[in-house]
Amino acid sequence: KEVTASSRHYVDRLFDPDPQKVLQGVIDMKNAVIGNNKQKANLIVLGAVPRLLYLLQQETSSTELKTECAVVLGSLAMGTENNVKSLLDCHIIPALLQGLLSPDLKFIEACLRCLRTIFTSPVTPEELLYTDATVIPHLMALLSRSRYTQEYICQIFSHCCKGPDHQTILFNHGAVQNIAHLLTSVSYKVRMQALKCFSVLAFENPQVSMTLVNVLVDGELLPQIFVKMLQRDKPIEMQLTSAKCLTYMCRAGAIRTDDNCIVLKTLPCLVRMCSKERLLEERVEGAETLAYLIEPDVELQRIASITDHLIAMLADYFKYPSSVSAITDIKRLDHDLKHAHELRQAAFKLYASLGANDEDIRKKIIETENMMDRIVTGLSESSVKVRLAAVRCLHSLSRSVQQLRTSFQDHAVWKPLMKVLQNAPDEILVVASSMLCNLLLEFSPSKEPILESGAVELLCGLTQSENPALRVNGIWALMNMAFQAEQKIKADILRSLSTEQLFRLLSDSDLNVLMKTLGLLRNLLSTRPHIDKIMSTHGKQIMQAVTLILEGEHNIEVKEQTLCILANIADGTTAKELIMTNDDILQKIKYYMGHSHVKLQLAAMFCISNLVWNEEEGSQERQDKLRDMGIVDILHKLSQSPDSNLCDKAKTALQQYLA
């Protein structure tokens, strides 16, 4: 109460009839709130903000008073997030934007400084910058007024440019041309904010990136200016941000991955950022940017893996802050302990990118001290981001046949993975289920224990997800599980999935889901006893599904898979009869034997070969029926085919008739 009482006289003075006293009151208030969060909160509670905004917008207020009001509001915004919320509730942004129309530069700068503080707060919606379409062009025009307008406006842009829509608005209003020359400003802060603008404008944006490549500033191309800015003698923040600009332009297709500015400049600069000497946030940003740069390119992955012992250097990300490091700044230590999980997340991301394609790199990563244990620990961390990064890292390493057979088995990776799959957000589920697909490949020793731990139910559940990526992974994993599996596993899959769900998946709008479901059917229908068993219980529905697909508007791959399923059915002992007694299907096989696409002709040939094979019971009747349908004539014609594969298959089938 006492504090509030002492604060009240500041607010009371804002209502004095004498303008000179009001001005002095605002100046005293400015001095009282600097660095004093308690005082800021009190003044807000006592209603200072609406009065300051009124004075700021009042035509009769002197420019000096308006400017001082903007300064105090900026100081209040520098306090807590709650302060910013209170200012937003009083509609401070429209008032300050209105202030930018004033002719007075000092007042404009004060309004911009306050807007900068508000827009850089996480509680401010970026959209507020774009609500009024006249604001962006006006800000572009103000860029030429002073180094302060340049610094604040660039900072506002780089904070409020979130996603392609914002990028397009800024790009269309000439952001590239207006900001490019600021990269050579005498002011470091202006150069830095301009650089940050380019990094957010170029991110995943081919249009902006392609434009940037050709922009000239003082006779020099932008990429060359960025390269100069990432030299070792420049401040770290500048090196990192220029490396981001070049990385984003490269990923957007504007700079080749084998360009010297990427291989000899950007990549080594980002590796330098990962060293122990750098601050925590620099190491995080360096590793994450490098992971993004090399993600799609195996050559860059190889170069990075042998630069400055990067793989070993990343192992330090897990030991931080180490007891050895002479940490003198206790505030820094406290900050770093709170943010150590960000280092782990960044290391996992970079390991995932490094190991995406190359077997030797994966081996190196896994042989790094306790790496598998660290990743397995990462799977159960409280931070969702760390869990996601750890799963991605494991998924990347699980692409290696050798590692699946060795390290993944030694560390029983499947156990924590199954736990992750129980109740995770979708983004984690997608990666974790992809990895499960790899662990279920037939050569993987984890396949048995995964089956025993209830994977079939879990995967059948995924096939019912709204998310197509999860449906694909669920069915893909089941397909891998069914490959060369014993009858019991196949029966389990069919029982858990249910024929209704199987047919729902066969009419799924997502092509990948359909293809993987056909793959599952094909794997279920392999080896004779299994084919006969499954067709004896589900034959009618399966034949119905096959007919539907062969009649539907599907691509060559889908129809080829479907004909291969028919060929498998034709290989059964009793299952054959389901084809032989179905004239509709026989006509379809005949039709595809004469199709213009060789793949489909071959698949149809497999069906015929299996049906006419003469060492099997009833082959004579089957041969006769097919001859009556005109199949033998087609075989003669195909035995003259220019395609050697097709020609051989036709000749083999004809021999069955002669034997």
C-alpha cells in the first residue's frame, strides 16, 4: 500500500491542468521506472497507461511531451510479459503506429523503439503488424530516415515474419531492395538486424532465395557479402546469422550444395559454432543449423563428419556444464543448467542428419562413448522436443542393417521405443512408428520380442489414425511383420486388424496406404499352407477386394501388386479353385496379358503359370478351361514378344501344355 501511495502522485501529476507540470511529471515517471519492475507494475495498476496513451495521441500535446510518453511506455514494456499484456489490452499498437505519421523524427524513433520492444515479446501476436495494409509500406519508407529507424524496423520485421504469408507481404513491398544496402551500414546494430531480416525472409522460401542470389550491394553480390560476414574475425552473432542466410538459400535451391561458399565457408563456420568454447545458445543454434544444411545431402554429411572431429565434439553436448569448466558467472551457470536439454536436443538432431545415409558415419556415431545409452535415455526425457530429437536420431541409425543386428540388439532399443509408442504426440508417433518398421524387418533380432510385447494391437490401432502418415507406418510395420512369418503371426494380424479394417484400408484415399496394404496382403498370402488357410476363411472377401481394385481407376503399381496377390493365390493348392470358378477374374487376367504395359503382362503371366503347372492335381481341367478361353493363343503371341522376360515366361507356360 505504501508503495502504491508513493506511486499514485506520479499518476496524479499526469492530470495537472498545467502542460509544463504534466511534462515534468512524465519525465520524473520515466526516471522512476527505469530498471524498477515493481514501480512499473504499480503504475500500470494505477491506470497510468490509458492516460499516457491519451497524451500521446492528443493533438494539443507538445512533441516533447508525446516523445516522453512514448519513452515511458517503452520502459513499461521492458518489464514483465504481464506488463506487455496490459499495454496490448489498452490498444497501444494502433496508437504507436498512428504516431509514426508524425513529421518529427525523435517522436517517430521513440514510437518505433516502443513498438520494437512490444513486438519482440512472445505474448504479442505478429498479426497485429499486418492488420492495417498501409503499415508495411509506411515502415519501408521510414527505413531511410535514420540509423535508429533502420535498426528498429528491421528488428520488428525479423520478429514478425513468421511463415510464407508474411514473407510474401514483406517481399512484395520491396523488403529485399530496401534492406540490402543496410548490410554495409556504419552501424553494427543496423547491419546485424538487416542480416537477421534476410535469414527469416529466405527460410524455406525459393522465391526470396532466388532473388537474393542476384542482388548487388556496392557492386558485390549478396552471397559474397554474407561470406565476408561469416569470417572468424566477425562477432559470433554475425557469423552465425550469415551462415543461416547461406544455409537457407542453399536449402531453398538458390545455391548448389557443392558451391565453395557452402563447402569451404558455411559448413566449417557452423562446425566451429559447436565447439566447447562457444556459449550454450551458440552451440545449440550452430548444431541445429548445420543439421538442417546437411540433411538432404550425403556429400555434405561426409564432409561435416570429418571436419574438426565433429562427432566427438558433439559428445560434449551431453556433459554440459562440466565440473571442469571454470564458470565464474553464477547467473550464466544457472541459465545453462536450465537450458542443458536444448544442447541434447541439438546434438540428437545433428547426429540424425549426419547418419542419414552413410553406413560408416553411423558406425562412428554409435561407437562414440555411451551414445546408445544416451539416446535411449533421451527417449524418456520430460521435454517433448528432446524425445522427438532422440527418436529421430535412432530412426536415422536404424536404417543400418548392421546396427539393427548389433547395437540395437545389445541395448534392447525396442523396449523404450514400445514405451514411447504408448501415448506420444503425433509428431513423435510418426517417427517412432517409422523406426518400428525397420526393427520389424525379417533380419532384425528385435522382431520376436517386439511381437511378444503386444505390437500387433498397437500397429492395428495406428492404421485407424486420422493422420495418413500414421496409417502408412502402421500398415507398413504390419507388412514387414508378416514377411516370411509363421502362420500364427499372420492369423494374429488378420484377427487384430479385422477384415472390415483391411477393406477400409484398401479403399483409402492415400496411395501409400493402399500400396502398403496390398504389400501386407501379399506377405500374408505366401507359402502354400498359409495361402490355403487364409483363403479358406477370408477367400470371398479377398477376391471381392481384388476385383474392385482391378476394376478401379488405379495406377500401374497398384494393379501390378494386385495381380501379384492373385498369382500368390493361384499358387495355393485349394485356393486356386477360387480363381478357376470365378470367370470374371479369369477374364481380367486374360485382359492384362494383352495390356500395353509389360509389368502388368508379366504379373498376369505369373497367375497363368501357377494355374497351368502340370505337376499338380487338376491341372488338366484347368489347362482345358484356359485353352477354351483363348489363353493358349495369347501365350503363342507373347512367346514372340521383344521383351525377353515376357517371352521366356510365355514359353515356360506353353511347355506345361506339352508335358
